[in-house]
Amino acid sequence: MTELDVVCRRAAGGDRGDRGDWTCDITVDVEGGSTTRHAVTVAAGDLARLDPGAGDPHLLVDRSFRFLLERESNASILRSFDLMEIARYFPEFEATMRKTTS
């Protein structure tokens, strides 16, 4: 079983209401495997597009990591990246995220 711990906070200088960007720290603990830590930035516009109405990106980032873990090991996931980098490697990412929030 894989456990995810996602903690999100407004990025520095992001004290602009709900328009600010986010930084999320993710710990992935794979039973019988390794534990990895990742830092992901989420732009406010990406959050609004992929998870309309969400107050923070916690659930979006959780779903995004589960999406990644279906396709690669936690050790293969970049340690630090912008959320939309996932779409660069997996073109179906954005459509999949929008579908899961509908």
C-alpha cells in the first residue's frame, strides 16, 4: 500500500486572496519500498482550471501523485517540479484531472 502525505501552503508573496500560487510538500511512502519527498508548485490558474472551486490544491496534488504512481515508481518522480510538468510527460494528465473533479 502507498501512503501520501500532502501539505500545501501559499507560496512566498502569495498573499493575494485566492489568486496566489501554492507550494506543496509531498511524502510518498511505499510499503516494502522507499520513501520519497517532493516539492510541487501549483499556479492559481492551474488550480482553477483543473479543480474549479477548490480552496487549495491538496486534493488535486493527491490525485496527481496517484496518477503518476500508476505510471512510474515514486523513485522516478522528479523531486521538485511545477504541477503542469506532468502534462509534458503524460499528455492525458490534464483531461484526466478535469474528469476526476466532475
